[in-house]
Amino acid sequence: MIRLGPFPNPKIAYDPYLGASLRQLRDYLRRPKQERAQRRAQIDESFYFWEPVQSAVQERCFEKCVFCERSSRDVETLIETFRPLRDAGNGNGDSEQDHYVWLAYEPENLILVCIECSSRKRTEFPVIGPRAPYLTPMSEISGREKPLIVDPYRGNPERHFLFLADGRCEGVTKEGRFTSWLLGLNESRLLGARAGEMDTFLGHLRASIETDGRGVAAYLDPRTPFAGARIGVARRLFGPVAV
């Protein structure tokens, strides 16, 4: 994983079609909890396939899965939400039905994930301590709860993971260990692919150092597969590296 930083909103705020979907969602959110328990919010799933949304999310996520960092050219990817639309899992079999449907159309809650990571993550979203109250806005929610899954936008993957030259991704915090376990970041095929990329990267790095050192930055481009692993190893070898 690499930190993506804030999401530049796609230009969709004034679209009348989206406005109708938002009004329908707000009508549901205003209903009493007992009534909401008897029905599900009507989420317009076509929103996630809308070209302005697709383009913005693909670009912000460097056209690769935000978790395993495999490229959209190599694996099937889709747009989904970081905080689930409903039934947020607590990691113990229980779930919160209402969390986090009100963030359904929030751009900063949208991520690009591969099919495998999506199937592993499902609607699991345990937090350390209390969960943010119902209807907490996107601008405040990261300060109201601490998710166990590392946030690609607001989290700091380098603090949570240690990437090794043999391709392993070691969680060094509670969040890092849970994320690695939940998403299978050391699953054999992924581990082998990451190890191959690291071997190639270190070979290029040695060649650059032996010549004039130029060209190293190209191997640390955040758009490349497994950039998080490359950057992590480079920083341990050379200290701070600008990317």
C-alpha cells in the first residue's frame, strides 16, 4: 500500500441525476431506526460506473488496487467504498446495519480494488474503540473513529507495514497486522509477484548506483505496481526518499 492523500473531487456536484439519488438517500436516512431496520436504503449502483466517477477514482488510485497494488492491466478491478454501505462488520460476527450508508456517494470513500481484495474485505470494518455516530460527515469521521483497516487516503501505510526484500509485507501495528491478515497480503501468488518485482527493482537500483545514480526515481513512481514495497525498502536503505 501507499498513501494516496486527499481525493480531488470529480466534477459531479451539480449533476441533477446525482441530486435525485441523494434526495432519495436522505429520505431514507431521516426515517426512524425501527423503520430503517425493516428496509434497505436504495443506493444507485450505476453511480460507481459513471464515467466521471470511474475516471476520477482510477486516476487517484493510480489505476491499481489500493490494497495489494496490482495494476488494473493485470487483474480485474472495480470501484467500491472503503467504509461499507451497510452491515459494517465488527470483526467478531456482529455488524452495524446503518454504517455507513450515508457515505455512499462521497468521493473520498471511493476506492479502486481488485476482485480478490474485495471478496476478502466484504463489509468488514472493525474499529478500535467506539464507532463514529450515525450520520457523522466525511470531513469529520476520521477524527471520530479509528479503523483497523489501514485507510489508503488518510492512513500512513509506512507506519503500519514493513516491506521486505523477499516480498513479505509484515504488519508492525495492530492495524497493519489486521489489514494484512484480512486482505491476504502475504498470499502465495501475491507474495511471489511482489518478490519478483522487488528482485527486479533491487537489480535496477544496484545498476543505477554503480553508474551515476540517475534514473532511480523512475523505479519509485507511485503509479507502478508494488510501489509501496519499493519505496519502503528504498527508505530503509537510503533514508528519506522524495516521491
